Amino acid sequence: MDRIFRGQVVDFIQIFPSIHFPVFNLADIYIVLGWIILAFMFAMYSYKEILNRKRTRDNK
């Protein structure tokens, strides 16, 4: 909505007000959380796949 009406996104979440630190908005937070969840899901899938292959190899 900000980009449509103002032409820019308003940053509004300031973590450390006394230190010059980047200011975030909800879109930034959701993008980072999405990548973290995606990486975790990929790691879990890979781990399960490795265990399945190991079990299959050991049962032969």
C-alpha cells in the first residue's frame, strides 16, 4: 500500500534506537523468516533422505 500511495515503503521497526542500525518493515521480516523456514525444511528433507538411503543400503 505504501508503495502504491507514497511511491516508497515506510520503514518503521527500529531495533536499536540509540545505535545507527538498519530500520525494518514487516515485508523485510517476512522475507527473512521465509528463507529461514525454507532452509530448515530443505535441511530436514535432506537429513531424512540420507537416513532412508542409509537404511536401504544397510538392509541389502
